[in-house]
Amino acid sequence: MNEKTLRAILFYVLIAVFCVSAGIDLASVAGKLSIDPEYKNKLFYVLIVEAIASIFAFWKQISGEHFSDPPEIDGVWKYECIREDDTYKHGGVCEISLKRASFGWEFSIRGKRTWFAHKVNGAWETESLAAVSGWENTWGTFTGDDSLRYAYSINTKGTLVQGYGWATIGKDEGNKPNLMEGNFFQLPPHDPFYGYQRYWR
């Protein structure tokens, strides 16, 4: 077995592990990989980030740091997600809550997507959603004092959409979290894309 084959096997094993841990349908990911070669590169980037996040979380657990106080991100936030080509975005409001578990701290996010916008002739044209779409994270973890990772699901137009996001936590002059910025990755089969996300309050 040559090196190229070994790398391919490792890549698809990592995909399988990531999908199972995030509750993602393996068949839909496999179908997308077969028709969109560029999607492979995007997904590989997500896998690298997920591996790093897992290492940080494991280190915090074995070092005892997982019982330290988490960033004070609980409360109501506004948010927006912008497609990587800067032609589409959507957003709304969400509420984050914290809970102490046996392995450390965990958080939950419950949000409402209330608007969307398209860029026309260089300007954003925003519309309110006739039917608000509710979404929530399916799992989440802190990866240090200033970052977090999570998987999410949203039911939009009768379709269950799943995705993955990560963000760095910014703080104001009083050391209170007031901004979270990062990226998101909306998974197939429904309109897969990735981009920039921002939470603020």
C-alpha cells in the first residue's frame, strides 16, 4: 500500500469520525465529495480545526483546568453569518446558557433566524423572514479561555440543515465578553457553504 493510498484512507476515516461525533449523515457528505472536489479541501480544513479543538479540550480535562470559570457568554446576542463570497448573509438573535457538567462546563445556544440579505449593485438589500427559523447547537466545547466550537442544526423550509461553527471571544474594557467572531460551515446536502460569523451585544 503506497503513501497516497494511506493518506486517502486516513482522510476518509477522519471524515467518518467527525460526522458521527457531530451527528451528520455520512451518505450526504459522501455524495457531496463525489461531485464537488473543492468541497474536499473545505471539509479537510474543518477536520484540522476539529482535531486541534479536541486536543485542547482533552488537555484541559486531564490538567484539571476544565473546572475553572468559563467566559461569561451567557445571555442574549445578535448574530449574522456572511457567505464567503460576500453576496449573501442572514442573522437574528440567540440566547446562550451555561451549565456545569461532570467533565467541566458546557453551553447551549438557541437562536432565531429572522432576516436575510443579498448584495445588489454593491449594497445589501435586507428582507425579514415570513417564517422565523429556530436553531440550536447539538454539542459545544470551550477550547481555552477565549474560543469555542459547536455543531448546530436548523429547520428551514421543512429541511433539517446541519453545520459547524467556531469563534474567538472578544471582551470590552471591563473584561466582559461583548463580541464573538469566527467561521461557520453549512453541511450538505442542503446548499453547503461556509463563511464568516459574528455575535455581538
